[in-house]
Amino acid sequence: MMFTNKIFIKIFRFVVLYEQNYKYSLYTSRYQLPKSFKFNGNGIKFYGDGLLRIGKKTYIGSYSRIQLTTNTEVIIGDFCRISHNVRIYTSSAIADQDFRKAQSLQYKIGNVNIGDGVWIGANVLINPGITISSNSVIGANSVVTKDIPPNSIYGGVPAKLIRTKNV
């Protein structure tokens, strides 16, 4: 019985890995991802009809999501480190409205631009229309609601300047 369970587990792992690699190969053909881009874990999802362009030597962690609304784009630079469970949105409902009127809901729609050498911590939410400039850090569990200048460290809900980097 123990031998059968081990075989079943190996087969299951193989099937899961195959399915993940197949899905990621579809992303590579649909979006502009260089060969040096790394899917750093499982459960990563890119979805929507917008443009996604990612620079060289960048990675994204497990269970992260990038939403690409029609006629929007997410541009991520070179040498970026995007941790696990990061959410990048190009469309989001505007909070200051009556959600009981579903037919007339308004949305904020905007491109997301992330410069070169950006480090984004785990569980970060990046709202539509945001630019995160090069060589910046976004601390874990942050919500980015405004543009981030270069060489800065931001964190919190909403993300605020912690300090400017000494570079």
C-alpha cells in the first residue's frame, strides 16, 4: 500500500508540474516575456486583453496576479523582484459610489509602469494608473495608491515614504 501511495504522489506531482509549465508557456507566447523571465513558483496568473511587457532578469513569485484590462498595459522593467501574492491591477471600481446601482458603476482604469531594479515585497496591491520608478522598494503588505519616486522605500496601507535610499 505504501509503495502505491508513493507512485501516486510522484504521478500527481508530475501532472501538476506539467500543467503549470504548459500554462506558463502559453503566457510566454501571449505576452512579451523574455527568456530570462522567471516564474518563481506556482499559481501565478496573468489575465486580460491588455499588453504585458516584462524586462530581462525579472521574476514573479507564487500566487501573484496581473490583470490586463483591454487597452491598458503593464510594463515591468529589468532586474525586478516581485514577491509572492502580489496583485497588479489596471482596473478597479471607484470606492466613492453606490454599489447597489450595478448598471452604472464607475471604474478607475490605467496603465501600471514599474521601472528597472524594483523590489516588491509579499502581499502588495498595486492600483491602476500607478508608476513605480526605478530602484525603489515596496514593503510587504502595502497598498500602492500613488506614484513612487525613484530610489525610495515605501510601505504601509496606503504606502507612504519610509526613506530615500542612500545610493
